[in-house]
Amino acid sequence: MKGSHLGEFQELALLTILVLGDDAYGVSIKKEINSNRSTAISRGALHTALTRLEEKGYLKSRQGEANEARGGRPKRYYEVSNKGKSALHELRDMRDSLWNRIPSSQLAFKNV
């Protein structure tokens, strides 16, 4: 099993899957991520991230029913596992802790 490190894009994918709930499948995940970014992600990048997240135990997936509109291919639906939710909470707690320790003078914008 690969390491448990959670990259920025993987974090974004997990959060997006939680937002989508029961409607989290490849195309809907990609559309939601792209609606919140200035640059579009590729299907291949998303598939790689989802595969790695599943290998790490952060995601579970299941196949839906075959669909004629998709040429008989079923959708693969994703769900964040408890391990994935725990990793997200730990990451958020760490970031919140760091943000709270930054002196306000460091957060002010200066004219350069």
C-alpha cells in the first residue's frame, strides 16, 4: 500500500466527493472540481487520483447499473471512507492550527 500522504489535489477530490454525496461519479466529480478552479483538470488526472485514494483506503467505490445512454457501461460511484474522513479532519486541524498561529501583521498586504 502506498503512503498515507494526502496531496492538495487528492484533498480536493475527497472534499468534492463529500459535497456530491450519492451523485459522486467520475463526470460529476470532474465538473464540480472544474467549476471551482481557474484551470480544468483532465479525466486522466482525476482517474489517477481516485485510484490512488482507493489504494490508500480513503475511498470506496461501487459500480452502478448499466445505462443505455452510456453505451451500456455502468457509472462508478465513489464514497469517502472513515479513514479518508479522518485524514481530512487531521489535515484541516493542522492547517487551522497553523493559520491561528500566524501573527496578523504577517497576513496584511503591503504595497510593494
